[in-house]
Amino acid sequence: MTDAAATQPSNAAFTPRVFSGIQPSGDLHLGNYLGALKRFADAQNQGIETVYCMVDQHAITVWQDPAELRRSTRELAAGFIASGIDPAKSILFNQSQVAEHAQLAWVFNCVARMGWMQRMTQWKDKAGKNQQNASLGLFAYPSLMAADILLYHATHVPVGEDQKQHLELTRDIATKFNNDFGVDFFPITEPVITGTATRVMSLRDGAKKMSKSDPSDASRINMTDDADTIAKKIRKAKSDADALPSEAKGLEERAEARNLVNIYAAMADMSVDAVLAEVGGKQFSEFKPMLAELAVEKLAPISAEMARLMQHEDEIDAILRAGADRARAIAAPILQKTYDIVGMIR
Ligand code: TYM
């Protein structure tokens, strides 16, 4: 992935292992695909050990309808598999099946400080003005996330830009635990936020992140959208009246144009400069159909495969159970060792 971990002396003893998670709390969108799933598949195909989790315990920090949570978890599993995550190569499971996540999170609740949590922008955004009415789980969310990662001694965590602060907190928790107990037990995990699509923006507003919570469905491409819907949303995406520049510098003040070019680059596995070398000088009336065609070519087979897999819920559940067994085999000894370090009798 990167050799950054090699530069961290305290990480030298840890075998490279990738961990990442996605919440099963509604429709997967293009931001999740380009910022996470596609990169998860790339990491898997580099031959590194990869562990991917559907974080259902994170999802319930805000209200989830139980039937809908079950459906979303299965649909997310289908999304992982359809995006190229092979359950034989990667460990794929849902968080609540591996109790060690919640157990380590409790230890970390006692390591992390209130002030650290209060500074989290996602907490402030999600709790809004009425923090007193937010769940305790929402406040402690980043501590559970640190547990997800450190329970596997993960060295690398591919995520989108919006998770950067949580990963810094994970490093703070690992560092404080190691210092408090005088050990070198938890790695100082490297966030991996690379590529052109670590912050895919709304199709309606280049200043806003593409998000499942945006009330406008036209603002995002859902992984379950059919070919016509994908093409229509791209045709209607906000752009501007100028021709595309031939260098990335020319996109600096053009948020919507930059977003559409970034999306094209990520989907085509090209650099922004290479894309602009091809499309520089074109108007959006010409570029948008190219983007729509590429998006349909890449996404339509994924959404078709998700729909097919969703016909076989039992198979999905079996994959998640088998993944949880493999995850537990790594997690249980690390939790036990943590308990030993903390001074708990077993
Ligand atoms: P979540 O479920 O909100 O998002 C899953 C992944 O998708 C990325 N992402 C985006 N990337 C680019 N552009 C966007 N518009 C966009 N929107 C979402 C996110 O950055 C993320 O990588 N807290 C995490 C889940 C989590 C986790 C973990 C991640 C729990 N434990 C341990 C890594 C490691 C979250 O809510 O992601």
C-alpha cells in the first residue's frame, strides 16, 4: 500500500494488515464506492491481508429500524462482494458477531479523554444543537472505531477524507495506551487517504460532500441506481459554462468541474492530468456523456450483481458467519493480551 508504516519505528514489528469498515445505515453511494470499496478491492489484490467490516454497532449510535438494519447489512455485504471483495481472500464480516470489538472499545473508553471526543467534528455535526439528547454511543463512536482497527493490529486503514480525524484519534488512543502501560503493543496505524476520489462531492453542490443523508437523491449516485438513472443524474449534475482546462491547475476555482473530473479519473484509474490531456478544451455537453458512459460501464454490473446476491440472503449470512470466525481468531488473542496488560485475571 504505502511504505509509510516502515518509517514508524514502533510499527516495524507489525505485519502489514489492512482494516476498514462501512456503516450499514442506508444506501451505498458513489463516494463509498470510489473512496472506500474500490480501494478495498485494490488493497486485497495487492496480496496484503485485508479485513473488512460492516459496522452495525456504529450504525445503531443513531436510530435504525431493526428490519431495515438487517436488510442494509446484507445489501452492504452484497456491495462489498459485487465490488470485487472476495470472501476467500479478504475477511468479510459484521461487527456485532465479534464481541471483542465492544470489549476492547470499553478499555479504550477508559483510555480516551472526554476532551478528545468533544473535538470530533463528526460528533458535533451529527449531534447538532441538541447534544444532550444524542446517544452516549454516538459520543463514544470514535473509541469503538479505534477498537475495530487496533483489535487486528491493523497497520493501514484506507478511508475517505471525512474519517481522517477519527484515525488521528485512533493513533492518540494507541499511543496513550502504550505509554500508560509502558508497552509497545498497539501499532500506530497509518491512514491511507490516497487517489482522486477521497472526497467525492454532491452532484448538486460542489461545496458539499456526497452523502447518504442529503435529502436530494439527485445529489448522489446510489450503487443500486439503474443505468438510466445514473446517466440522468450525471446529465443533470451541476457544472459550469467554461470548457475543461488542459491542466489540473485550471480546476482550482471550479468545484463542480473538479468533482466531475475527479470522478472520471477515479473510475478510469487515470490521473487527473491524464484525463485533462484527453478532454481539455471540451465543453460539459461533450464531457458529461463520456462520464455517464464510463459510470454506467463500471457501476451497472455492480448494481446488477448486488441485486442478484440479494436473492440469496442465506448465502450472504453464511459468508458473514465464516468471516466472523476468521476475524475472531485474530481478535481474541489480541484482546486477551490487552486484558493481561491492563491487569485483568483470566
Ligand atoms: P461511512 O460508513 O460513513 O463511510 C464508509 C467509507 O466511505 C467513505 N466515504 C467517502 N469517500 C469519498 N467521498 C465521499 N463523499 C464519501 N462518503 C463516505 C468514508 O470515508 C469511509 O471510508 N466511521 C466510519 C466507519 C468505520 C470505520 C472503522 C472505518 C467504523 N470503524 C474502522 C475505518 C476503520 C464511517 O462512518 O464510514
